[in-house]
Amino acid sequence: MSSGHEVWYEAPAWEERYAGDGPIFSGRVNPQLVQEVSDLPPGSALDAGCGEGADVFWLAGRGWRVTGADFSAVVLRQNAARAAALGDDIATRTEWVHADLRSWDPPRGQYDLVTSHFVHQPGEAGRAFFRRLASAVAPGGQLLVVLHSPLDLATTMGRPDLPEGFWTAGQIAASLDLAGWEVITSDARPRPALDPGGREITIHDTVFRARRG
């Protein structure tokens, strides 16, 4: 894993990370998902870039039928094993799809919620990714995209020096044809964090949420 580009955009580096001993993330649901969708009635959901599955398991525990998609076969096997260990109630509401989100077309108009957290793709690849996510939202459904904000590049958080991979909510909106959509959230939302040196700082999450008519 010699570069930030490899870590953020290439599957082999993530396969290596997930194959290590123990989880690499906290196991906690992403806070912006909780804030944005807690009041929604459960239905069908897609988590694009599900990683270790914390968001999938949180949604499934609230009654959603959830597809978790990721380009790491290692982490998907781990997630499926965890789902089975949690019992039929969770296992029957979750499925895992091996997909490279840089090119994968999810089923169109199928999901009541399409959510993606911290899947950073640069330039036209990013715009095309947002459009593919939007196309998967069913009529009346919602799209939620959460990213590290470009504001974080000016902090000590240690984000990769790849500004083209960071997006504002306005830039996400501009990449989509929003005719017939209602934008619900368009924000750079602050939250406290510890940087790699253990210092308390404020970082920002780009949060874009819209409802399809």
C-alpha cells in the first residue's frame, strides 16, 4: 500500500487490510446515517461500499432488507459469517454483493434507500458514481451520500492529498439531474474527532440527501 491513491481506490490494498487480525473500523454505525434515516419506515436498502457492514447491520436491525456491496471479497465473507452468527432474523434481511463501484450498475429503481459513506472517487468517475447511485433509487425513495468534506484537507486529520476525490454537497447535486427530486439535506456537518496525533479537532462530513418523486 504505497500511496494514498492505492489505499482509497484500489481493491488489492483493501483486501490486504481486511485480511488482517481483527476489524479495522470501529464497528459503529455511521452517525450521519442515524441522523438522516432513523425516522424512515423500513424498506429495501443498498449500502454501496459497505466495508465491514456496520451500517448494513444497523439498518437490518431496524427492519430493513439490505444489500451491502463492496469490492473486497474478504470483507464480504466476513460480513456473511457475522450475519449468520447473528441469527436468521438478520441473515435473511442481508445480502452481500461483490462489486467494483467504479463501474458497477446497481439495479435501477429498486431501493427505497441508497446510501454510500466515504466512497471517494475523483472527477468524472465520481460524478458517474453519484448518477448510478441515484438511478437505483425507487420512486419515493431516498439517496444519502456522505463523504469526507474538502474542508478536512486543511486539518491535521491526515487525509490523502487527493483533493479531486473530495466533494461538497453542492458539487454532488450539480452532478445529478434533480428534476423530480427534493433535496432534503445539503451540508458540511461538523463533528469532533481525534487526529492521528491524538489532538481534538473538528472535521466535517459532506452530507447530501434527496428524495425521488
